[in-house]
Amino acid sequence: MEMIRGVAVANWKNEQLEISKWFKSADENKINKELQQILVKVFLKFVRDHATGNDSHDIRNAETAIGTGSETLDSDAVPNKITRKVHYVFAKGRYLDAKRRSYFVAEKILVEGDIDIEKI
């Protein structure tokens, strides 16, 4: 069974939110749209209150990136609930390339967790 790991990242000046979720093989455009929606929901429900930067209190101020990678897993080894979980990490740090907001180095994790997709 081919599983696809989707990752979405929101970058602000000094903070970053990253979410990841496993999908069963599906259309990449559909995965990207779902990841965007999950990113906004996780931000609003679990992250916004932990934002310390002036620009990071609003998801609209973030520069976002979404990507996927596939992996073939033995279907007996894949728990059915793996596609229901979303992992998120919101961290304060700095960028090695501040101009492009790339290569984020987390210095302090502000909030991290796993949540069932049904509870978002």
C-alpha cells in the first residue's frame, strides 16, 4: 500500500508552524487543499494563543509551503488510524536564510502535539 506523507508549513519572521499527516494514495491537489485547511484549523485552535511575534498572531501573515512524499508500506504494518492523526509543531527560532524565510532552526518549541482529525 502506498502511503503519502503530507507536510504544510507556515513561516513568520521568528516562528514556524509545521503540520504533517499521512494519506492513503490520493490526488495531490486534494491532499494540498486538505493540508491547507488543516493548517488554518490547527493554527486557530491550538497555536494562535502561543504566538509571541507581532506578525504571527494572524495566519494570513505567514508564508506557506506544502509538500508530499510517498512511501510504500506493508499494509499489515499500517495501523488503520494512521491517516486520522495530525502532528503539529509550533516553534520560535531563526532562519539561516532570513530573506527567503528558509532553513528554519527551531530554538524553542512553543507547542507540539498529535490530534485526531475529527477533533480539529
